[in-house]
Amino acid sequence: MRAVTAVFITLLAFGVPATAAAPTNKAASVPKKGEFASSESILRWINGYRAKPEPAKAPAAARAMSELNLFRDLETAGVYVGFLAGVLETNPKKAEELVAKMFPMPPEDQVVIVRAIAYSNLPEWKALMLKFAERMPARQGLIDRFVHDKMPTLKQISLDSGAAPLDMLWGKYFATGSYEPVMRMVSILEWSKDQNNVDRLTVGSMAKLTLATNASRDKELMDMLKTSMKHETKENRAVLQEVIDAAETFEFGRVRKEAMGAIDQLKIKGPASARNVQWWGTAGQTALALGCIVAGAMGHVEIGIPCVVGGAVSGAALKYMTPQ
């Protein structure tokens, strides 16, 4: 799995409450000039969306994301892909109209439109995608792969394949407020205890920390986590209880320290199943995907979700996580 460079932008760090009021009149539903002028303003809007959905603004937001180069690297754009997919999923009757208004979109960024449609869970998502195939000739190969089931949908993607799927699930939650993406993240919490697989350890730890942090500020999410206790395996319930406890007591530092300790253990000794000093050089850099933990170690104690990555401090993150 390719290492993920990291700068960590948290939604909650912007001080935008999830219950922020939405416009109360029809005219206000039209995006104002400059409303999506920066990645920060877009993330503020995404963070408050599930409380007051404004799907009519999604196309303008998508175009702004493109103009701000937020789609440049799909491994760092998961939250935006998942969010747009969630908007389409919750607005099936308006889905075609919403997609149409996302154009014009540069050919290289049309990948996001294709994936948002494929990940939307709409019953007729393939037909919807084909309606826009002529407007995306450069993406015909990708469209064909999805239509002919040669590319996985979000439901089919393995969560240990990198950080992007986890961010996509958070994007879906921001757009829908639904239990499904949360349930998938909860289902992998026991990976945070994995002593053999760095990919699972990394993603499981990301899920654990981001769930705890958000649940501390989101009562509906906390209720979902408590409901999940009834349905999880014994091993997963134990970790889920740690998440709930951390959320209720705001003890996120402990969660970060535990995850960093697990990463350090693997970094020094290698997998428990095959102690190999060369292991870190080939697989260990996937720990860079553990953005929340890196951010915590670098002093960003205000961690929210998701770990939206970019490039401003990637060098610092790489230096921190790579053995000297």
C-alpha cells in the first residue's frame, strides 16, 4: 500500500457546530459568492450538512473542490468522494440533476464524479453513470470497469486497502448521518489490536480514534456506538467500549498513545508472526496513513474527523514516522 503523505485538517477545529443553522429562505439556498472559496469553508459546510442538508449546493461545492485541486490525489480525497456519493444516495430523484450541474469538470477530476455515482448505493447507479458517459470520454475506461463489475463499489472495497476507504465512509456519514458507514468502521475496531498486519493496525487505529473523537461531540453517533455493543463480537465489543469510554471522558490522548505504542512495537520488532527487521522498510510506511495519530504526536490535539490529507507538512510527518 502506498504511503500517505499527511497534513491534517479537522472539521471540528474550525469551530463549526454540527447543529449550525441552515438558510431559512429559498434565495439563501443558492451558494453565495465565495462561500466555497477555500478548503476550510468547504469542510465547514460538510461538517454541518447532516444537520441541515442542502443538496442544491453540492454541485457548486464539487466544482469548487475541483478548482481548489482537492481531487488532485484520490488517496487524499476520500472524504469528498464519500460525501458526494452520500448526497446522491439521499436524493435519488434529484441525482441526475445534481450530477449534471457538477459540469463542467476537468477530465482528470471527472474520476470523482464516476466514483461518487458508483459509491452512491442508488439502485440504478449504472444507468445514471452511462447517461453521463458521453460527457466524460476520458473516463470511459473507468466507467466500463464499474459498469461491468470489474471495479468494487464502496460496499465491496476492503477497508485494509488504505486510508481512503475510511475517509469515504466518514464522507458518507457527513452527508447522510446514517448508521451504515458507522457500522462498517465499528466492525474493524479489533484491527487496532492486530500485531501482525500493519495495514489493519493502521486503519483500525484510525477508526478507533476518529470514532471516539467525533462521538464526544455527536450524540447521535454516540447512540449508534452504544447500540452496536449489542451486535459485535466479544473482541470488537472490548475495543468499542474503549471508544465509548474515551468519547465520554475526552481521553483521546490515551487512545493516541496506545496506537503509537502498537506502531512502535511493529516498527521495532516486525509482525508477531514473523519478526523481521527488514519488515518496516517495505510495509511500515503505511503507518503514515495513521493521520490522526501523527497529528496528535505533532501537537494537533484538536483532532476531529476525518484525517483529510494534503501536503503542507508532509515532510514533517514523514520525518516523524520514518526510522532515522
